[in-house]
Amino acid sequence: MEFAVNDANDETEGNCYESLVLKALNANNKPAVILLFSVFMNDWNLQDRLAPVGQHYDLPMVSVKEAVVEQFRWTADQGKVISKKQFFYDIYHPANAGHGGFRETDTDLHTANMDDHTYGTPQFPNNWMHTAESGADRFKMTD
């Protein structure tokens, strides 16, 4: 579950977020719940405010901030993977290079006018999707 970084002024002060998490945890189909904390271009996110919900319910959490921000300052020799300019499309959203790819591809995509083009360019075209044809494979993460 991602509660975007631009939801900072949520008038419920996090209660809405916890309600969403509880709704997912109590769903009849018993989905896996992973909390994802994205990051602004200024290296800020809502992780400090929302992580206690994940800790309380013992949920796995992924911090994009912790994964990418430090390496923005590194050189290639130090292990830089992607620059801040490459990662972000604008101050809020990752560019195509800021997303990852998996096996199946969803073609129903959000588009945006880019450069001087008047047509919509698909965003995140190398995305991932689980379909019936994917079989019983599950999303797995290891540390």
C-alpha cells in the first residue's frame, strides 16, 4: 500500500491510512500487505509518520527513500545506480527509469505529454502485472 508523499496534509493525521491498512488486512481474500513509502525529489516522505502503523501490525515495509536517496550523492565508483534527474519525472513521480520491471506487462497505462510531443506517451511501459496465465507464482522479496 502506498500513501503518496503528497498526502502530507491528510486531515485525519494518519487515521485514514491505518483504516486502509486494516481494510486490506481484514479482506476476505487475505491479500499480502506491504507498505511502500515513496519519496519527493527533495528527499522527504511520510515514512516517519506512517511506519508506526506497519510496526504495530508487523507488516513488511519498503522505503524508496532509504533505497535510492543516499546513492544519489555517490559517484559511479561508489556504487551509484541512478541519478536523481534520471529517477524523477517531476518532483513527485518516478520516471520510467525509476520503476522496475517483471514478467507480464500491463498495457492499460497512464500517459503524459512529454517533450514537444502533442500525444500521450505511456508512463511506466515496462511495468509488471500478474495474470491468470502467470500461474501460481507469487511476488517474493528477499533481503
